[in-house]
Amino acid sequence: MIKESRERSVAYGLTESAIPDFSSVSRTDLTLAIEQNRVLHTHALPVMETLYEQIINTHNMVILTDAHGLIVHTLGDDDFLEKANRVALQPGVAWSEQSKGTNAIGTAIAEQAPAQVHANEHYLIANHFLTCSAAPIFDSEGSVIGVLDVTGDQNSFHKHTMGLVRMSAQMIENQVFSAAYQDAITLHFHSRPEFIGTLMEGIAAFTQGGRFLSANRSGLFQLGLPLTALKMHTFSSLFGLPVSALFDHYRTAAPVFLNLCMHSGVRVYARAQLHRANMFFQADQLHPGASERSVPLQAQAAQRVEQQATRRLSSLHYLNTGDVQIAALIDKVNKVLGRDIAILVTGETGTGKELLAQAIHNDSPRANGPFVAVNCASIPETLIESELFGYEDGAFTGARKKGSVGKILQANGGTLFLDEIGDMPLSLQARLLRVLQERMVTPLGSSRSIPVNVALICATHRNLRELIAAGVFREDLYYRLNGLVVKLPPLRERSDLEVVIERLIATEADGTQCTVSAAVMELFKRHNWPGNCRQLTNLLRTAIVMVGDDREIRREHLPDDFLDDIEAVQRGESGRSGPISTQVAVSMPTSATLDDVEISLIQNALAAHGGNISATARALGVSRNKIYRKIPQQ
């Protein structure tokens, strides 16, 4: 591969001793390139961040390019980025073979295969200090849409880097594939059931009538036919069953893996995701198309547009606003989407637990199913049982005629969000546990149990372990709810306040251009935000109304109670507005150097934050890499 690539480099008229081409596209053209590759960019960034976390402090960088080798995004260690800039490894610069000769990015595009180019294997002598591992990213039609690359100092070469890059590229491919077929039936399959839900699984997409649409690379390999040949097939011809068998299978409350025989005779385990644009679950049965029978076509279209708009404003990607804690939380959640794992969201009041739950639902395979939220603290104890489980006609005095379905059955086929689960009465916890274990609901006054299939997300601002110790929360229910526990950080501990404010204004201002003055932004950054995002949202909503045509939120547009809090803090009446841990004192001898002062400041800040590197970096306003360099033992 290297030999053929170098021959192409000569044919392009390049010379090995040439000075690297630093020419870059304009900022406008780079923005246009990112927009043209929006789907790739959107799905690649979280994967790049995860990949970077695995190679951090190894003198490497992660690079994403478009199909022509134009760099559109990079992440890297500060010290190596300085070296990379010397050879134009930066957004807006093309790294095709025509431009740079033999290099991993350009060669991966030319060969349409992973490429590793080390040290003097690079055509240009100026690039000999690099070691690069790149993998092309393919779309659902088998065309290269970009390249993922890890480039570093040749002395930092590690044999596992290529494997990490290839796995990460495959993750991006699978996400791009899923995004391309949101309204299709996708079949996830493998001959070994433990590989379903991993990068090894095959994914095939079908229309709701069963016609084959496409498959990911693992799916093509397992099916054993080229994409062009597969497009002549149907679900029935490939797996020997009508597509209606999927609907029959998923009518059950807790469907197990399907056991299918492929056209080749190989048996595989499978699970289907029914991305329903025109289907819905009702009580205990799936009814294709029933939700639209009595709805006019114009209303259907308007409803879908509204749902899509809501989904864009409430997705995990939308919530990822640059804070490292939020990014890590979203990465964890993404790994369990569609895996039937309960999620427990903890955090202070007002941190956005329901918004996160809605985003998890919107990004899950159940996105077209119902999202039903129940606040266990706001419903009177005498009514919460009937609200959750429903009731039959005449079940109790005052009940509505014809009974009530109940929130759990309303969520069938979708997601049930139980907010403030710590406030659920102890007497109902046993019933809820039984529903979660048996996947059956028995309404009040009924002897009939109804199958139910829901994804469960719970939230609480209380310490459930303390409630267990106090005897007011069941330990067995706790362990059933905490499949994945994530904590939303309070607003005062987040580093993305400006981005959060910008997005809240975009949502609340209803299309009106509105900004925050520098002086007000400084007030916002100093405030403790005891009500977190809820308090910030309400404050901005009021300020947007008050600002009128001025278009800029200034001090006079802020509520009086907020200004009173700010003034109280300035007078020292309420203590410090930020976390105490961010205020670090340093006492040094007069002979101390600037480097000594920096190290002492970082050590004190680390101690104040319990050794947490990320929190220390945010408090000091420096990168984590700088802390690692200054305090290597940490």
C-alpha cells in the first residue's frame, strides 16, 4: 500500500523535500463544508471525544476529515497541537494524497481502506516526525463520507492505536446508518447473541412492507451478498419469514431474541427496532397505521413537523453543550440506549432531569412511542396508585365511568419517566417492583393482567441509600432501578454557562435575536444558581419580555429578587456566590519563581477539589493537560 501510494505521489508531481502546503479554505468555506457534512460531523464528535479520552497525554490528536481529506475538526494535546500546526494539521487544510503525498488520511481515501503511515513512510520529509492511523467512514450506500485519524509524534507510536481508530470509525458508521433509516425497520443480528448491541452486530434496514434497503458493513459480511444484490431481496427472502412476524413477536410484553435462519442456512439471533412513523403501541397490542386513521393528512404532517422540531431541541446532542461532566454523562447514556437498562438520574432540583429523560427517549429506538412523565411528589398519596396502574369502571367511589388506563399502560411501547421516585409511598413500591419484574399491570378493581413493554427512567434529588437506611425506600426496588446511575451537575459546577444561556434564549425568544451584555454575563457567572437551570430559564424568560426591542439583556431587565441576591453576595451577607473550592489562596516566599507559584496554586486547587482534575481545571481556567504537565504525579 505504501509503495503504491508513493508512486501516486510522484505522479502528482510532488517532491519529497517540498515545504508543506499551508493553504487553507476560507472560514466561510470551512463552515459550508461542516454544514454539508452535518450528519457525519454530528455523529462523529461524541465518538472523537471518547477516543481522545483514551489517548489523552500521549502526544496525539484526533482528526476528522470529509470525503476529500479536508480537515473539519480536531482534538488534541496542547503540546502536540503546536507541532501539528507547523505542518498544517488543522481545520480547513486538505490532507489528500494530491496535496500531501503519502499520509494516512489521503491514502485511506485512495485505497478506501484503513491505512497506517509511520515516520519516514510519509512522502514529505517534513512529515517524517508523525505517526498516523486512519480509517475511512462509509455511508449506508458504501461510499466514503469521511476519515477518522489519530496522528501523533512518531515516538508515541502504539500498536493498539489502529484498532481504536477502526472501532471508532465503525461506531460512527453505525450511528450514521441508524440516522439514515429512522423511519425503517432495522434488524440487529449475529450468530452469537452476546454480540448483539456491540460493534460486531449486523444491522439491516427494511421498509415496513419488508423490502430490503441497506445494511452496515458487518451486516453485508454476514449476509454474504453485495449491496446491489441484496436490494433485490425482501425480509422474507432473506430470513424465511414474513415481516408481519416481527409485529407478532413484539406484541409480547418482554420479547426475547428472535431466532432466524438466513438464506445461506446460517442461524442468527436478532432483535428488531420498529422506528414507527405510522405505528403505535396501544395497551397490549401493536396496530400499524391505527394512530392516523381518523387524523386528516394536513394534521398528520403538522404533527410530524412539530414532533421533529421538538426532538431536535430535546436530544442528547442538543444537551451536549461543552461541559466535560455532561459529555461524560451523555457518553454513558448513549451506550445503554435500546438495551433495556433502567436509568436513574440524580442531582439537585432544577438541573434538568426531565429534559434529560425526554432527550434519552427521543434518541432511543422508542422515539416514536409515547413519553409519559409522572411526578411522584406532586400526586396525592391517595391518588398515585390509580394514576399509575389505572382502574376499572366502578373500582372506587368517584372513579370515572369506563375506568382509566393508567400512566404505565399509557407508556406502553415507549418510555415511562418517574420523577422524584424517592417520594413514592412505600406501599406502592412493591407493586411497581412487581410490574417491572413481570412486565404485567393489573388495574385497580380488575382481575385481568395486561402485558406492558416500557423503558424506565427515574429521577430523584434525594439520597435513596439514606432513604433505604431510614426504612422508607425498598432496597430491592433500588437495585432494580439503578441499572445506570448518572448525576446531573448543578449549574454552578458547569463550565458551559454561556452556551446554556445562548440555547435557552434561542428557545425562549421565539426567533427574536437577543443577546446578553458583557456586564450581565459576568453577573450570571458569579451567581450560585440555587435553582439551577429552572431558575436560569425563568429569569431569561422574564428578561426577554422586559428587553422589548433593545435586543440586549442588561441589568435593568433583570428581576429585582435576582439583583437583591447579587447585591447581598457583594455585601458578604450570603457568603461566596461560587463554590468555595474555587477560591484558592497561595502563600509563597519572595524568592519563588513564576513556575513555583503556578505549581503551588494548582496543588492547592487540587486539594480543595479532592484531587478532581476536571474541577480544578475549570476553577483555574486552564486545560487539564496543563495540570497534568505541571503536576505529573497526579
